[in-house]
Amino acid sequence: MDELLAEMRRYAAANRVPIIGAAAAALLEQTVALKQPRSVLEIGTAIGYSTLLIAGKSPVSARIATIELDAGRAAAARQFILRSGLSDRISLLEGDAGRLIPALEGRYDLVFIDAAKGQYLDYLTKLLGKLQHQAVIFADNVLFRGLVASPEAPPRRYKTIVSRLRGYLQFVTADPRFATTVYPTGDGVAISHYQGAVDIATT
Ligand code: SAH
Ligand code: MG
């Protein structure tokens, strides 16, 4: 498995695929190992690198669904996943996560959000009815090159992404159904624990 992961890192570098960096990867692996999820959803497979990191730290009985929009990346992911020997636990869904999430039937106890940076809040909103109590939501790149937490105006081309990532962080920190910590690891990671529906009258 280590050799396959190293090959995937080389493939990603050669083909400019933005796979998770070492620091955030270590945090993701720790989070999965602590949670021992039975049902995982990954949004943004790319070539399956983080998928295999998650699978490697999950219980053998875990089911992992992962969504990728780009056909070429999904095809590469299928090959790598096959070679990992873990393909019986992993279902790769090809298409736009914003469209596919509402049709998902499962309930998830761990979600890794790592697809279109402007759509994180849309993904989470569509997932609200599909989370187990105490589900963990691990969102990557939430500080986006340091621009999200900067008092300075972002470059024009990143304005929308930055304001939408701020909207995501605002939601998961303010909404009483989530308890969230933001880590400056890698490009920024938000880990949120879903507390289920909270009765406002008792809080
Ligand atoms: N999680 C991967 C990296 C994902 S990179 C890893 O760390 O190994 C982000 C991926 O999200 C890209 O491959 C991109 O094609 C995909 N993506 C972007 N928008 C998407 C969407 N709307 N639905 C599904 N996948 C999307
Ligand atoms: Mg990422």
C-alpha cells in the first residue's frame, strides 16, 4: 500500500492533481482512526489518494462512497483503487456532487469535503438529513492560501471562493448542530462534529 501511495503522489505531481498534502493527510488519518467510521462519504475523489488513506484507517467493514466530477480522474481513481485491494469497500460515483448528494441513500458518520471550494456549504446543506449523530465533517482547504482569514481583500479571481469559504466557516461555527474547530494545517482544515438537531428552547 505504501508503494502504491508513493506512486500516486508521483502521478499527482506529474499531472498537477491537487491531492491532500502530508500535514492535512496526517490529520485526516488521525481523525478517521479516532472515529472508526462505518459509513464514509468523500466529495472530491481526484485519483483516489485520500480515498485510500481513509480506507486504510477505517474498520474493515466500513463502506466508503466517493464522488468525482472529472471523468479522466475518476478513471485513474478506479485503476488505483482496484490495485489497492480495497475496492470492495469503495464505491466511486461519477458526476457533480451537488446533483448526486440528494440521491444518496445512506447515513454517514464521516464526511470528507474536498471538491469545489465554492460549494462546501451547498454540499453540507444537502447532507444535513444524511448525517449520523456525532458525524464528523472534515473540510479541506478552508483557509485557501491564507486568504480566508486575511483582513486584506483577496485577488479578484478568488473573491467568490473566499467569500463562500467564509460562509461555510460561519455556518459550521454558528449553527448549534455543529461543534467546529478550524486548524491551520496545510491549506486549512475545519473539523465539525454534528450534534443532531438541537432543541433551541432548551439551549
Ligand atoms: N480528495 C483528493 C483531492 C481532490 S481535488 C485527495 O486529496 O486525494 C478536488 C477534486 O474535486 C477534483 O478532482 C475535481 O475534479 C473534483 N470536483 C470539483 N468539483 C466537483 C463537483 N461539483 N462534484 C464532484 N467533484 C468535483
Ligand atoms: Mg484539498
